[in-house]
Amino acid sequence: MADDAGVEEEIRAKIRAAVDKQDAVRRHLEETLAGLPVPPPEEAQGEEDPDFPTEARSTIECVLHDEVRPAIRKLNDLADYRPGVASGEGS
């Protein structure tokens, strides 16, 4: 069983390394987002063919919200997962 524990810790370390990489992607995208101009409200809503900065802002915001941040949370949770051990929430 000690061998299994070693394998688990190795996998957890790999998952944490992946989280670190995803977090670097998150920071990079957030920095990119911060450098994009904010479109005037009338341009941001309902424009059929938005300019590149508006489309980039919209896409990056969605990717961060829908994919990158949830992936980071889920992988962190997985790295910390211990069967039979309470997570501490609501205890």
C-alpha cells in the first residue's frame, strides 16, 4: 500500500503542476483583458460585427469564467481529495 501512496502523491504533484500552469494562463489572460479598451455601452450591446477588441474582451471573459477558473478549482479539489476525509465545508 505504501507504493500506492507514493503513486498517489506523484499524481497529485502532477495535478498541482498543471494547476500552476493553468493559473499562469489565467493571469496572462487577465493581463491581456486589462489591456483591452472597454467599448462604449452602445457598442458593447447587440453589435452584429464587433471590432476585434470588443470580440477579444467578450471571448476572454467567457473563457475565464466558463473554463479556466472552474478548471483550476476542480483540479485543486482533485489534488486535495482524500477518500473518507471530510472536506471541512459545513462541518
